[in-house]
Amino acid sequence: MNYSVTFHATGSAAIVGLPEVAFVALIQALVRVGDDPFEHSSAGQRSDPNYREIEFGDFGIAAFYVDRPRRAVMVYEVVWAA
């Protein structure tokens, strides 16, 4: 990975109860984000292009912030359908 990927407390709390197949899809999506967070995601709802979103299969969306100087990605929100 070119970028480290970590979960903020809110992102971590949002995955409690996530089904295993959805969790695997989330991790696979975040591995791609770690390789290149801008190629494998879309701009989020904010004006700052470092706020990004990625879909993980048909299960949901993960929102994250890219800290370019630190080469780090912080997942701050995960939304999924139960």
C-alpha cells in the first residue's frame, strides 16, 4: 500500500454488525484506496477534494479523508444497508 488506511472511531463504530461478505468487500475496497485513494474513489459531498467516497460492492459506501503529506487515509464514516 502507498497510503496507510485507518478507521476513525465513528467509522469503526459504523461497521459493528456488518455481515461478513460486506466486511470482506469493504476491506477489498480499502486496499484499493490504500494503493491510490484518488484513482479508486470519487469526490465526496464536501468542497475539499481530499474528502472521498468509495462503494464496497452493493453493500454500502465508505467516506474517508486523504492526508497527502502523511500518506494516510482516515475512514470516518461507513454507511450500509442492513
